[in-house]
Amino acid sequence: MTRYFGTTDVLQATITGGVLPFLIGDTVKALLAAAVLPASWKLVNRADKATTENRI
């Protein structure tokens, strides 16, 4: 019955056109964030140590 009304085709077209094109970009952004975030925290900690040492 869903095939008769075309909902299966609409769902497939929606996923193909609205979801799949963004998966590659989202994966690249997630990997980039996973690589950059730890390095940025190391820089923040290094700067924090430098400022606290200068206060003493």
C-alpha cells in the first residue's frame, strides 16, 4: 500500500537528496574537530601556565 501512494519513493529520494550529500562533509568536520580540539587545549594550558608563573 505504501508503494501505491509513493511514500517509499519519497523517503528514498529524501534520504538520497537531503541526507547523503551532507554525510561526507559532516564526517570531515568531525574528524577535523577531533584532531584540533586536543591541540588547542594544550595551547590554552601552556598559556595559562605562562601567565600564572609571571604573576608569582
